[in-house]
Amino acid sequence: MQIFHDPSKQINFLSQILSNGKKPLAFFISAGCPLGVTMPAGAWPLIPAIKELSQKVNVHFAEPGNISHRYQDLLQEISSDGIDHENIEQVLSFIRALGHVAGKGKVRGFSQNDLAEIEKVICHKIVDLIDVALPDSETPYHQLSAWIASIDREQAVDIFTTNYDLLLEQALEESLIPYFDGFVGSRNSFFDLKAVEDNQIPKHWTRVWKIHGSLNWYKSDSKIHRSTGVKIDSINSPLIYPSHLKYDQSRKMPYLALLDHLTRSIKNDSSVLITSGYSFNDDHINDAMLNALVANPSSMIVALLFGNLEGYPKALAMAKSRPNIGLWALDEAMIGTKRGKWKVVKYNPEDNIAGVIQTEDIQDPNDGSKTLKTWKLQLGDFRHFGNFLHHLVVQDNQPAK
């Protein structure tokens, strides 16, 4: 029997969750979100996706004056191991793995200094590419900030992100939303582990947890600090941690504390984590999510996925065994371990908040003279999710009739 899920029921369910000021609520903002920012003609994307970012780094090494010959040798080693050389996170993982075992000698022809120099150039180029600002105050980041400010919550909102950019910080500050990111101090801010673990921050402060590091983090005297801007001269390998293939790096502070906080957040009774722009390709994050969902069946994850569901095999494997993880993609959903197409049973235009439900007529594969109506849910696009939040804010602030 073919299974269908009604998108109007699901978005109504989501709007109720978002309107409930008592429920523990967290967002997971990941690499796909900057792609949802509308840019002037010719300027999109604001930040390139991983593949495009990797290609730009590769081109940079080919430019005169850079250590291109060593990098090309390295890419050959990476390809010979079956690793995708157009995934810069995997490239960094490979470099760090070799550096870890090189010691005072060489491994595959590379010394530790060779590898450290290549890694430093990569990190500087990534900083150069993603140290950007939101173009205006109408972006999905600002709409998320406005939604946070719209409700007086009994529990603070957590925002977890794997992104290194400062787009979230920009939107929160321009919206005058106070937030805590684990650092305290003003001249040379440092990470306050006790504050993170005790979580005794005022509830009206949003929590921002950058579990892969940030552009404005830097290392000094074996400690992680945060600057008020991008301190590129101080940037070295600590900028982008942990690489998703290097599990042991995620056990370092402050990443260990931040990943543990993600687990604790999901374990809260009846908590909801909404992911956007996350592909479920980070195994150490998937493990943290899955363990928390197993430990607390009353919590749940709603994963808003860009494009079709078929493109997320790891997410499908997780949702197949856990009824408290829902996958909402453009064409299909997996809800309660059941995978099915979207289909509205009884369409009411008022239920279609921000027009996130769309229909498309396709040719009937069994009868070419007929067409079939298919339903799509666009919440996996951060741009549409931002519009959805904006409509909730407007709706909640309408004068009572």
C-alpha cells in the first residue's frame, strides 16, 4: 500500500511547536543555509557550497607564488585513497591525519611542516571566501532572529551550527537579540566551560553553539579565544575543527563541550530540534543525535531537507530505526519510520503558511493523455523556512478580532 503524508498537517504541527513558549526548542543551522540568502544578480551564492569552495581552494593553489606542486601531489594521494578531493573537509581531515603520524620524519613524501603549511594556506583561503556579510536585513537569518524575539519563552532557544561564518551573529546583533556563545570577556574573550555546562545564562539570551569552530576563533597559549572580528593573522589550523572524519579531534575542548551540549539539548523532555541545511553527512554529529534520541523517546528531530529525499541516505538510515526523527524533503517525507509522498487530503489555502506547499502537474506514466498532481513541501529551502517564520511572527502579532 502506498503511503502518503499530508504536508498541511505537518506545517500546522510545526507552527504549534514554534508557538509554544514552554517547549525546549533548538535549531541546527548548517552548510546549506547561506545558499538560501537572496543575492543581487551575479553575486549568488553568498558562500559557496562545499564542492564549489573546494574548487576555489584548488584553483588558489594553482596560482603563481603558491606551493602548487606539493598540493597537487597531495591531491593525487587523496584520490588514490578514494577520497573526494573536492570536499575540502575531507582534504583537511586527510592532511591532519598525515600530520599526526609524520612526527619528525615523512609520510607519503610529506613532512609535518609541508602539511602544516598546506593546511594553513587552505584555512586562510577559506577565511577569505566565507568572511562575508548578509546583504540586507530581509534575509532568512534575520527572519529567524525576528521569530526568536517575538515570543517571551520560558526556556532559551539553542542554535547549533556547523558553519564557520558570522552570519548568525550579524543577524542576531542587528536584531538586538542578546546571545551567549560560550565566550566571556571583551578584550581577549575566552571560552568559559563552566558557563556552558551549568547553563545558568538568562533565559532571554539565545545560545549560539558553533560546534565546528568559527572565523573569529583563534588559538593562543593552547587556549581558544574569540576576537571581535576576523583575526586572520592569528588563524591557523584551530580555525576549522573538527574535521568530520577525524573523530578524536571532536573530543578536544571546546568541541567536546559543544557536542555534549547538543546531546543534552535533545535529551530534554519533549524537546524539538529543527535542522536546516544539514545533509547528515557528519558521522560524529549523527551519532550524538541518534544516541540522544534513543535515550529520550519523547524528544524529536524535524529535519528540513533541501531537494528530494533520495539524496539523504544517511538520514534515511537514521529515520528508519527511530520514530522520533522526521525527514521533510521536497518530494517525500519519512515520518514515524514510514516513507511516503506528500499529498494534501483536503486543501485549505489558509493552512498553506507562506505558500510552502506547492503543486506540480506531471504526465501520468500509465496514461500519457492524463496528468497527475504531485505535492511538494519547500521548507527544506532556508529561504522558504525564513518566510514561514516571518509569517508566524506576523500572524502572532495580528490584533485580536
